[in-house]
Amino acid sequence: MSDATTDTFPILGYDAVEFWVGNAKQAAHYYRTAFGFELVGYAGPETGVRDRASYVLKQRAVRFVFSTALSADHEITRHQGRHGDGVRDVAFTVPDAEEAFRIAIERGAPPHHEPEVHEDEHGKVVIAAIKAYGDTIHSFVQRSDYSGVYLPGFEPVDRDPLARPVGLSGIDHVVCNVGWGEMDEWSSFYAGILGFSEFRHFTDEDISTEYTALMSKVLWDGVGRIKLPINEPAEGKRKSQIEEYLDAYGSPGVQHIAISSGDIVETVRKLRENGVQFLSVPPEYYEDAKERVGGIDESWDALAELGILVDRDDEGYLLQIFTEPVEDRPTVFYEIIQRHGATGFGLGNFKALFESIERAQERRGNL
Ligand code: FE2
């Protein structure tokens, strides 16, 4: 376990999640009107950036960036062709990007780019990056001397008439899918390079259904700012949902991002009104859940109406719900989560959830 005095790889939090997409203007519109994000910054030809357009969206502590290239011969265009819209960068805010990069490389991380200083009238930001699973990177962003909207080159957007916040407040965890037999390689990567430790380990016994199986390990920073579960497919009767993702994305990558809410009932009600589609939950789920979970503050009727799942561990309970993939390829989706003390990931819900994912997989003809 690490703490402030012994941590050799201090991470202050998630800096941003950057998506490389086919049409950032439209993706930003969707995240503003459906998920309630506010457009706060923009970079593109109008601001002196010639090769791409990037939109910075915020909701409380969650920052998403959507970027599109303006030509065919561009790394963003190639990424989009291979993966579809997806997460390129899970960026961390660090106190010293140069030092973070130096330590990561010394510990064997593959470099993506060396520390670069970006400056404008609002100060300076130092950014370095390492390569992670698939084509995903982790940037280390040092922004303590910067007061601008996001990074030099971005112009602030003063007011967003489209944004309708839904109460999303922060990133709880970011989950990746890796290939067959790659779980240990990637858990060692986060343990060895970022100094993370294993928080939870679920075997295929825990989280398999009749048809599909997977294994999952949760790596975390020891203090709870960063939690990165890793999924690997396991042998089942039919194609695992992790395999379906790997086929569609074309490589390992981010599977889902869990975002916390202080009032999940209100948040999910608004998201549903905005047209966000969630996995359906069989009505029988709530009969079992009441027995399994016991007393909770929320109304069971509201949870059942909205399809919100509940689970309890030794420390409390949690509420969670999963969206359908938000692209046509069955790749990235979202989890909305509210914790009442529980620190787990809804193990008791895995089976119920996966059975409902399989129903969706079957409708796509991939089971
Ligand atoms: Fe999750």
C-alpha cells in the first residue's frame, strides 16, 4: 500500500480522457446533450491548430476531450479507421511530469513522447507520455503553473447553451480489455511501473455465465484516486463479450469508464430523458437483489423503474448501471456509479449484468 510519504509515483488524479473520433463536432454535441457535459474549450484552425479540431468537455471533475484530424494522412484518421471512435489517452495529472516520465522509463515503460513544455500567456504545462495496452497511451500532465482552460492552444468557451448537466461528478474507474493470456503482463505493467497494487481479483468462476467467461483484476494506486480494472477473456461455451470487443476494436483498449454521481436516481432519470440507452435488467433481478442487499436509502421502485443495479460488500453498498456501447462497433460504454461505503465493483451484479449483455450480444448475432 502506498501513501503520500512512500509513494514513488505520485498521481494526483485523472487529468483527462481523450477520444480520437471520426467527427469531434458531432461527438461533442452528443456528450453535451445526452450526457450533460459542458463545452469549455476548443482548439482547431480558428485557434491556429492546422491539423485537427479538439473539443474540451467538462462535468464537475470529469474532463473529456474529443479530437478529429482534418486530413486522411494523419495518425488520428488511421486510429479511427482501425478502432472506430475510442479512447486514445487516459491522462494522469502528476506533480512533476519530467520525473514521472524518467521513473516510468527506468522501470521499463515504452516511451510515447519525452517531456514537452507548452506555454502561453496563462503559464506552462509539461506533458510526457508512455504507451499502454493496444494503441492507448498514458500522458503525464503537470499543470500546477497553468491557469488556462485546458492546454496552450485551446481557447475558452464562455457559455455553452446546449449543456444540461446530469450530476456526473468524477471518474471512479477506467476498465481495459486485454487479449488472451495478457492479464499478468498488464497487471505487472501497472504494478512495476506505476507502483499500483492488486485491489481485487475475480476469477472466471466468479463472473461467468452459461455462455461467456472473463477474468478481471483491479489495479489501484493504493489511495483510491485511480482504479484500473483489467479484463481478459476466458473460455466459455460461446464467444466472450471481451472477445467481441477485441474483434470490434481491433486491439486491447478501454472498455468502459465508470463515472460517479451523488444522486444516481436523478442522474439516470435525466440520462434516460436525454436518450441514453442502458442495458436492460430482468424484473426477477430485483426480487433477488432485495434479499441479497437488504435495507437501502433509495426506493426499490425507482431503481427497478430505471434499471439501476445494487450490490453490498463488507463496507456498505453501491448502486450502478451500464449503458449500451455508444458507438456502432460494440466497444466503449459507460457505467454510472454511486457508492454508499462499498469499495467493490458490484461482484454480485456481474452475473445478472453479463446475462443482460449477452442478450444484447445475441441481438447483434455475435454470441
Ligand atoms: Fe466498472
